[in-house]
Amino acid sequence: MKRRLVLVSAAAALLSACSSKFRTYNGPEVTRVVVMKGERKMHLVNGNKALKTYKIGLGGDPVGPKQFDGDGKTPEGAYYIDRRNPRSAYHLSLGISYPNKRDVDAAKAAGKEPGGDIFIHGEDAKRKGRGQKDWTAGCIAVKNREIEEIYAMVRVGTPIYIYP
């Protein structure tokens, strides 16, 4: 009986470790993230080589750069990964440094707020398994298993370039 209990405990620990959303990565450093909105693709790049490429979903009104809070657009331009959220409502997420000073100044000149809280993230409970259509409020969405990989590979401070 004692041996069976030890085996069951070991199996449970192994299954628990396998189901963790936190992965490790020991490959080449991701030196930048490149997002091509029109192609709905995101590339994790080291030097001149794409290490991984992902299909992405964007804001609900994806054409054009984000300008105001609530416009449903994903930003365009040069930013950097500025935070990690292991408790995201969207499985895991990496924060993008939007808005920058230029974004804030442009929105304020128009009498509006620029918005914020732009992330690369996984799926929420309602979206899980539904594909990568444009559904976010301006973020970049991937599947949960993909954000696990991205989260392990990309560090805070990594530049991200978002193109039309």
C-alpha cells in the first residue's frame, strides 16, 4: 500500500509539472520582436534570423495605428517589452510600452486619451480554441500554448517593432 501511494504521488507530481504554463528556454536570445499587422504574423528574431513565427489576432479595427483609447487598433511603431504578467486573464502576457511620448502628445493634441495596457497575450476562456481572428482591444493575441513559448523566450527590455 505504501509503495502504491508513493507511485501515485510521483505520477501526480509529474502530471502537475507537465501541465504548467511556465516553460524554460535555453536557445538563442530573442533580440527583437517584429509584428507585421497586414500579414497577421509575429516573428521572434535573433540578429537577422527568425527563431519562431506565429499567426496573430489584433484589435477589432486593426487597419491603421492606435491613436486613442477605445479605437480598437493595435499600435504601430517602435516599442519595447516592459513587463510580464504571469496572472493574466489571457493565460500569460507580455506588456508593450505603448503609449510612448509621441503617442501621448498626439492623443492630447486631439483632445483624447491614448489608451494603454497593450500586451502580447493568449486566449481568454471565451476565445480558447476559436482561432486568431481580430478580437482584442488593441493587443496582439496568440494561442495559449504559443504565449507559453513566447513568455519563456522574450525578456523585459526586448524591442518590438510593429508594422502596418
